[in-house]
Amino acid sequence: AQAFNAAVEAGRPLNAYIVETPEKALEAADAADKARAAGDLKPLSGVPLGMKDLFCTEGVQTSAASRMLEGFTPTYESTVSAKLWQAGAGMLGKLNLDQFAMGSSNETSHFGNVVSPWKGKDGKELTPGGSSGGSSAAIAARLCPAATGTDTGGSIRQPAAFTGIAGIKPTYGRCSRWGVVAFASSLDQPGAMARTVRDNAILLEAMAGFDPKDATSLDLAVPQLEAGLSSSLKGKKVGIPKEYRPDGLNAEIAALWDRGVEWLKDAGADVVEVSLPHTRYALATYYIIAPAEASSNLARYDGVRYGLRDLPDGAGLQDMYAATRAAGFGDEVKRRILIGTYVLSAGFYDAYYTQACKVRTLIARDFAQAFEQCDVLLTPTAPSAAFALGEKKADPLEMYLNDVFTVPASLAGLPAMSVPGGLSSEGLPLGLQIIGRPLDEQGVLNAALALE
Ligand code: GLN
């Protein structure tokens, strides 16, 4: 009990947890002791996990880091978290995130930003990345061995890169979205975050699997990811997409990438250059499709069904909607809703939304063609190391640029992982990204293992 209390307490200066539930971790530890005595240990028996506060947890406040969900305590458990408890894990607490998972720095949270355990030059406080920044900070600070994340456009991979840990977003549909607060439904995907590739394999195996309650869930057996781990890449081909090396790419990131290529060659892989010609449209495409879906998904927060209700005296229904949304949503969420409703409006639908959907298909086709020549792709995860808190907060476009290497795989629904690739000259972690064929989480994990 002491250790679990200490772990959540140590998270307070980082602002990693929104809700602390060490008693649940303790319950799982007690159950694990009994299971051990009975010779009946499960894959995650007694493992204390952090849960991104986007997963609904029965009887435990779930906020998506938004004031809009103030007072919301789900009466049901998300499929992914239910699977984790069935596998023997216990919950240490609900981890902070960008509000409704919209952001790349954890600064859009209603509960304040998370602080990375890493420090910049002159002790400057850094972002742990986002949106799964509570997860990345807690793992990097050794406050929990592993945590869940969700990734819509990079929210597992970029925070993993910024904090020197590993994180995997599986193929879209591998992990159920049921009970996960929705951001952009055609992109949202739960995944694993932990210090090592092996821990990611174990956690993902427990989270994944068919769920009839999610219409986009894949009805396929979950591969035995841990048993299938191998760091030999003999006979494998690794593709290097040339469009990911734009003019002006940070020299340290370019050097990191070159090192990664050498490591994969050392593991036996052949390296080939490939082309993903529509890469330069990916960011714009993502920032049309994700807000469009968000504006539709977030329409449910009307002051009636969930959480916050602001009902001014004598107000009618429209006034209640307006007051509730004005008070409940943060600036970034409002920005996304406005962009989303704009690109879906009758006059602009074809020019923006339809066009973005077409380009999305072209991007997916690029990947399919590249995978005729190689088994996995290697790229950097992010264009820089972690930036300082406050540095990009005032400029949304600057912030969006951070997602340039992660959104293409999201648009194509592909499995992708970030692993630590070394340190920058300032001593900050840098991440390498492996992108795989649809359903080939094993190939992604194995290439990541070779880089570890
Ligand atoms: N940073 C991206 C965004 O703000 C991705 C977020 C995510 O993957 N949830 O939309």
C-alpha cells in the first residue's frame, strides 16, 4: 500500500494523475498474491497501471481532462480497461491528457499541464508531449511501469518520443474504442506505453481483441506478440521514405535517423529508399478530417446527457447549450469544433471534407505501394526533441506541425511505434518511428526491438 501511495504522490509535482486510485492497484496486488499461491497467475497479475483519463472506468470519475465532463462517473467500464483488469492488472489512477485528446503538449488540459521529468537547458520545464502526456511522464518518472494511451494523430508516439519511452499504436480496429471518449472515430485507436518494447508487447496483447460493441473492431485472433518477439531482421526489408526528409529537417533528427538505419542493418535488414508522394498533404488532411469528426462527436455534450450543465435563470434550451459549451470546452476544443463545422458546412463540404477524404485514400495507397517493396518503414517520430512548456502554446499552427511524421500512418490506419533512439546534444530523448503493414504489429515490435 505504501509503495502505491508513494507512486501516486510522486506524480503530484508532475501533475500526472487527475484521479488517484492506489487502493485499486492494491486490490490487484492482493489478488495476485492469492493467484500465485494457487499457481494461477495471469499475464498482468498485480501490475499497477496508469489509465489515460479518456477510458471510461466504472465508478471512477472520467473527465477527458475537460470541464465539460465535470461530475461524470461512468456506470460502465471500457472494453480495453475491462480486459486489463481481467488480465490481473490494477489501476493506480487516471492520467492527465490534452482536453479530449486534442493537443501535442498536454497544455490544453482543464487540470493544467503535465511537467516532463526531463529538464531543458537551464532547468527549463518541458512538455511531456501530448495528448497522452500524463502517461508518458508517469512512465518516464518511474511512477508506473506501463500505461494506456490513445493515438488519433500521434498521441502515443510523440509523447513516448519526448520522454524516452516506447509506445505502440496498433492497426485501427485492433483495440476496441468502446467506452473510450471519442475524438475522431475513424482515427482514434487505444494502444500501449511502457519503457521497453517487450512490456509494450505484453500490454498490447492484453488490450487487443474483437469487440462486438465497436462496429469497427477487427474480428481476428490476437497474435501472441510477446512470444513472437525477435530482434533478428534477417531477410526483412526496411523502407526509408524520402519525403520524410524535408529541406530544413533538424540536423540532429537527420543524424538520429541515419543511426537508426545503421542499427537495422546491423540486425540483418536490407534498407531501401521508398516514396510516399502524398506525404506533404497529410497534415492538412488530418487537420480537416479530425476536427470534422470531432465536431460531430462532441455534439453530444449539450448540457443534458453528460457532465456539466449551465442553465442560466430563465434560460431556454438554446441558451443552455450555449452557456454549457462556452463554460465546458477549452479554447483548443472550441477551435476544432469551429473548424469541423466549417469544413462540413453545406457550402464548403466538397471543397474541404470530400477533398480531404480523397487525399486520405491517396495517402493510404502510397503506403500500400511502399509495402510492396519493404516490410516496415523507419522515420523519426517528431521533428524535434521536447519543447519548453509555453513555447508553442500561443500558435496552434506551430503546434500542429509537430504531428507531421505521425499523422500519415494514422490516416492509413497502420500500426506504428516510437522507440527511444538516443539523446539530443542538449541531452533530451529522441524517438524513432517504425510503421508497419496493416495487422503487422509483430513486425513493428520486432524492428523496434532491434532499435532498442
Ligand atoms: N496532436 C494531434 C492533435 O492534436 C494528435 C492528438 C491525438 O493523437 N489524440 O490532434
